[in-house]
Amino acid sequence: MKVKYILEGLDCANCAAKIENAVSKIEGVKEATVSFMTTKMTLEVEAEAILEEVEKVVRKIESDVNLKRI
């Protein structure tokens, strides 16, 4: 299933790369892309339940980023 988020407060390309790398390593995430320019994260995941783990990982890397599912 495909899921998209807006990452409000994402303020650097390095942070976007860190998030993309960490989320890509989560079991059940088939594909993850994070764009600093658009502040969007696009995921291909095996199940809805994985999204909770994704959100935890993003907040651990960038605690001031607000995730909004679109």
C-alpha cells in the first residue's frame, strides 16, 4: 500500500536523507522516499500497522517534525 506524508518543519536536506535511510530499514517498508524540496515522504508498505513504527523513527530523528498523512 502507498502512503504519503507532509513533513512539516523539515528544515534540512541532511535530515531528509537521514529519515529516508532509517525508514527504509524498517521491516515491512518496501520503499521510502523523502523530498526536502517538497517536504513529502512517500512510502510503499506491507501493512497499515507499520506506519506507527515509521512515525516513531521519524520523531526520533527529527523531534520537531510534524507528520501529516495526505
